[in-house]
Amino acid sequence: MAPKMERLTWPRYSAGADVIIMLHPDYQYTPLLVTAMASMVAYGTYDVVLGSRIIGGTALRGGMPYYKYVFNRLLTAFENLFLRVKLSEYHTGYRCFSRQVLTELPLIEDSDDFVFDNQMLAQCVYFGFRIGEVSCPTKYFEAASSINFRRSVVYGLGVILTTLKFTLQKWGLARFRMFSPKGRKLEATGLSYYSPGVVDKRPA
């Protein structure tokens, strides 16, 4: 799917929604968990819920390429170490957010590429939003879309860079607008979910 543009315009398809589901249109994830994930956010148990392919050990059985599984585990271990949380994975395409998360994070500071999703989770951790997970069976097959090896490597490097930025900011050694309360948010100074071309308003 397109990078940040599509992600930042989710609520334009559900104006006024308090709970927003992101489900990658690649046929790898079952939609049957939507109600359960939305309920966990709607009732205030978590601010963010992830559909994890790792919990339950279904990723490889569902056909996830082995190199992707290995990279997933290595990147997740790296992030858990430096972000000081314990998630089973950060790279799922199945996520549920409260409206508060999407309006309070400085999302305009994030990348326009696939690493946007990972940056968003790092921001959730940094700003103290509660993250929960549910086990999600997944299927990989020829007709399912997936980023290629080169894009996967670019994504992985972006994840490492995001994690290092998080750590440097936490240690007070550097400052990054993506982890700043003053970073640009979607509904600040005219930037709104409901405004067309919100990404185009980002200064050069």
C-alpha cells in the first residue's frame, strides 16, 4: 500500500471514529479479529492493539519466508532491548488505534515510506501509550502482495535508525522532532485528518 498518505487518511473513511483499524490489503491477515481488537481499545484496556503473527507460532506454518521470519525476530529483539518493552513483533500489518493516539502523536514528522508504521510504534512507546497484542494466524501465498528483499532491507535499516533515534533522545544525547511533544501533529495548525493532501503540507 502507499506509505504515509494512505495511513494518514484512514479517518477520512470513518469520520468521527474513536477506534481505527489498519489492515494491510495483502490477504495475509484474517479480518475476523477486528471486533476483538477494536473492543480492547474501545473499552480502554489498551490504546494500541497489534495482531501478532509470532504469538502462537503460526508465522512459519502460514508460509512466512524464512529470511523474513529471521529478520523479524532479530529486529524485534533489537527494538525490545532499546525501547525497554517486550512485544512479540513490531512489523505486523494488522493494528488498532484509539483516536487519541492518531491525534496526539507527531505523525507529520515521520517517514513517507514503509518504516512509518515502525516509527509510529516507537512514538507510542516514547509517549507512554499502552500497547497490547493478540495472536493472529497468517497466510503467505503467491497471490498475496509483499515487499521484496531490497525493500525489506531498506525497511530494516530504517527500523534500526528509528530505534537509535529513540535511544539517543531518551538518553538526552540528541533531539528529534518525531519524539518531541512539539512535533507536528495531524490536527495542529490546519493539518487535519479530513483535509485532502495532508502530506503535501509538509514543508520541504
